[in-house]
Amino acid sequence: MNKVNYQKKLDELIASLEPNDAPRLLLHSCCAPCSSYVIEYLSQYFAITVFYYNPNLYPDEEYERRSSEQKRLIREMKTKNPVSYVDEGFNSAEFYSAVKGLEKEPEGGARCKRCFELRLEAAARKAKELSADCFATTLTISPMKNAALLNEIGESLSAAYGVKWLPSDFKKREGYKRSIELSREFGLYRQDYCGCVFSKVEADKRKYSAE
């Protein structure tokens, strides 16, 4: 089975855009550092609405800190096309309800898949509500995330909600490396765990075992 090159698919989509046209993109963001490169890259071609919906975050203060950094990045980053921000609000109960019964799953397993589905469905729904031309997520920039799975979920939701999915694997072409550079440039807070209480426990275990 051939592996899909999502960066190539994105290249082809961008090449098909009309000159001086800036389609409206609803971009789900997990955090400012991951979004930095994605915004820098895609704002050359799209008018972006950053959609902040991350009910998985733990503790509550982590949500406030990450959302604050996201807003600051948007204010300070200069872009060719406009970038706006929509915060869906924080309700951790939505996450815990979605992953009920999957608490003991390993990182990257069924619990993470359900979390992706929860957040990307909210993005698809918001994209339709705002009449966006397409939607995407910054999550594919992480070397720890399964880009193929995220794209499969996005494509499925695209069919369900009637909004085009923007294929991506933003870690390609040193996108992750560039996000680290931009994080340093803007002095962004970079967390040391994915976001949920389960990933924090795992990160803490690794930290203590290394000491």
C-alpha cells in the first residue's frame, strides 16, 4: 500500500488557487508554538481564522496560558493575509466524556484518536457555520502525531459536513524545526506535554526516570 504524501497534495491544492485569491481557512490550533509555522506558511495563500478548541487541556490554567499565547502570536506576527481568532471556550467535561473507558490506553492509541475526532469535528462544524472554504489542523506538525490518521479523520468529516479538508503534514520541509525557531523568536511558552492529564502523567514519569 502506497503511503500518501500529504505535503504533495497540499502543494497541488495551493498551485490550483487563483492568483490574488485568498480562500477562507478555518485552522484548528492546539497551541501557539505548533501554529507559528503553519500560520507563517499558509497565510501566504489563505485568510485564516484560528479556531481554538482544546477541551483536553489540563489543568484549567494550562488552557488559559496556551490560549493567551495563541492570541499574542496572532497580534504580533506579520502576515500577508489576515489572521483572526475564535475561541470556542473551555469545557473539559466534553473531553472526559468523549474518552470515557479509554483512560488506560497508551499515548497515541484509541484515546488520542477519539480526542482528534472530537476536536476536528468541532472544527468542521465551525468551518461550516462560518462558511469557510476549507478547514485544517496544526496537529500534523508534531513528530508525535499520526498525520495519516489526522488526515483520514479530516477527510471523513469533510464528507459529513460539506467543507473541504486541507491535507497536510506540516512537519515536512522542516516545519517542526521552523516552529521551534519561531517560538524562540516570539518568546512563546512551549509546554513539555501534549495537553491532557494522561499525557502529563506520562511526561512526568519520563522526567523523573531521567533524573
